[in-house]
Amino acid sequence: MVSKLFVFGNIGKLDQLPKGGGGQTSCRRVMQGFREAGLEISHVSRHFAEWEGKFLHVIEVLFFAIVDLFKIFIHLRKEDRKTTLFYHMTFSGPLLPYEYIITKMVRMMGFKSVMYLQGGQFLHYYRKEGTAYKRLFAKVLEMQSLVMFEGEEGLALARPLCTTPLSHFPSYTFNKDIPPTPPHRPMDSIRLLFFGRIDSNKHVDVVIGCFEELCKKRDNIYLTIIGGPGNSKEYVAKIDQMIAQSPYRSHISRHGLSPFSFIKEKMQTHHFFIFPTSEPCEGHSNALSEAMSQGLVPIVSDHNFNKSIVGDEHLVVDNLSPRSFADKVESILNDGTYDAIALQILERERNLYSYDAVNPRITEELKSL
């Protein structure tokens, strides 16, 4: 029986706050959950590329891909093939050829391979790429002993492509972090929150635009933005400039990369989580799951898995217009349904996307391989 996982993914340095946004947070949470379920964990962290500029980025990625492959080989030589699984947390898309090479090497070494496809990037690539890419994707799936997906949409795509067992492994929050009921939030001031990577694909500018649209009608609107830079420092500078030039800047709070304890405190005192993402890699967002765990009402873009996660079309916006996001907030405030939606969202997280609802099933699937 399997008792140990050798994990490869975008984990980062464990003594630092996650720099890679939700990807690193997800990897660390998954590892912690498996440890708490009794599995032994060792890992190699995939290098997180930080060099700016297309040419330098390509050079960095290629060089460290070779370095990471060598690290996997060296570490796996010490592991027991009967009790250890190779557990690969990845995003596919442009990484697909690399995933094939890694899986081929791992299997040649006598280990079973499990792939956890984080995010929804593979959906876009599969739809737009040609026959050769589709065949390689199916081949990589077939080489696994088990493939896990963050979203149900991934299982629907993969079922006709392979005979490999498939599993839905959504992002989850730990039950200890989910209160029995949503925190009490006075409605005399309405507070919007965004936390996550400050990146152009996260459209933090739309968050600010939504806030400003609401401020035109109400004088009790406040906004908090929490997060560190993504791959573009220029976009971070743009956001900071938008804040500085906003006519409502006295109602905006801006914080950099912050620990979860600080973010949780803010989630409990704010009303809406504004999430206009179009990030290609976006899957079951950790930020979205964490917001739902506190009964923080999410207003999300119709992108990848967002709609199926929140389970309520009234919380989903089908475009990236700041006015459209503001209209959703206005509608909830005007019809007096805020408290009911907050409770609905929290219960959905507890029943479908909590540690107790997800991790025991996933752990048993791994141990049985």
C-alpha cells in the first residue's frame, strides 16, 4: 500500500510567503492535507520563473527545467517503488512536452505516476491546438496511474481520451478555518476586497473601476487590495497609480504580500470579494475558496471553473466591465439578500470544498494504487 508521496510542483521556498500566487498556495495546502491524513511527503519544487523579458524568461525556464529533471532523478533513486508514488502537480498547456518527459523517466525508474492538473489552462490549449498536441495530451493522461482535476470540466474533457482512472480534486479550505455562520458585517459601510496576485490577467483595474462606479452612487463604499506582484512590475505600478489618482482614494487601502491570518481578518470584516479573473491558469481559485469559507460574497467572472464553484449565476459576470460588476453588487444590496447569500456561500464551501468533504476520499484513492 502507498504510504509516501514524492511531490513535484510549484511549491516555492516553504520558509517564505508564496510568491507564485494560488499555484504555490495550492501545492502547500495539498501537501499539508496529505500529511495530516498520514501520508509521508518529500518534494522537489519546480523553479518559479521570475526574469522579465520574453527571451530571458525562455532561457530561465529551459535551464531550470533540466536542473529540476536532474533533481527528480537523484531524489527518486532513494525511494521505495512499492510504497512511494510520484505526485506531479502541474498545469499542462505549454508544459505538456515536459510533463511527458518527466512521466517517461519516472515510469522507466519503476514508479507509478499521478498527475494533478491544477487550473484550467489545459482546457484552452486542448481546444486551440492541433492534432499532434491532442494526441500527446491523451498519451500523457494514459501514462498516469491516476489523473486528478480541480474542476469537473476537466473530467468531462478527459473521459473520452484515456482509460486512466480520473478524479475530481477541488481546492478546499480546512474545516478549522470555516466558522459555523458568516461573521456579522454591519451594512452602514460596504467593503469590497481583492486579494491575490496583482497581475493584468487578474484585472485589478476592473476591481478599482467597480469600486469607483459604486462610489458615484453611494458614499459608504470602501476597497481593500492585498497582494504582491505577478510577472509584471509595470502592472503593479499602473494599479498603484490608479489608486493614487482615484477621486475616492481616501476609501482605498492597499497592502502587499500578506500572511493568511491578516487576509482572514480582512475577509471577516468585508462584504464582497471582487474577482474579475481571466488568468489562463485559473482553476479552483484558492482565494475564491477562502472567501467562500468566510461567507464573503464573491462576484466573479465567467471564466474556467468560477461559475460551477459559486453555484449561483447571480454572482457571475459574463464580461469584464467595471459597471457590470458594480451592478451585481448594487442588485444584492438593493434586494436585501446579502445575509442569505453569505450563508449559502459558506455552507457550499463547507459541504463541497472543505478538508473533511474532499481529503479523505482523495487520500484513499492514492493509498489504493
